[in-house]
Amino acid sequence: MKYIEAQGPSLKLSREARRKAELHHLEIFGHPDSTDSRPMWLIEAHNSPRDRNPDTHEFDNGHDMLRFVAEHAAVPEPAESED
């Protein structure tokens, strides 16, 4: 078998970058270390309905958490009815 050296962007890295860009849904949880005096949250960013390795983000500031959600989430437009 011949060894061939390829140049250019890595196919694996380009697939991973595309997968990361395609956010499917967010899940928001209370952080296990959260207390009444120090609330904390975890947000998991899933890239597919069956994503087993979501990106996890921790927040201890509600404003930062809401800003993250606003920047990454979108509410889909309702479908127009065909009356």
C-alpha cells in the first residue's frame, strides 16, 4: 500500500466544525452545586436529537446564562395555515 500525503483542511475537523455549527436544541438544568444563596445552571448544547456528547456550559450568573440562550436559541416561525 502506498503512502499518500494530503494537504488542505482535515475532513474530520471540517465535519466536526459543521456539526458544532448545527445546534439542534439546548437543555437547561440546575447545577448540582447550586444553593439558594448561590444559584448555578448547566446548559447542554445538543447538535442532534441523539447527541451523546453535548457541549456543556456552566453559569453562576443568571444574566450570562440568559444571554447565552438568547445568542444560541431561536424560536421557529409558526407555519402558515393554508385556509
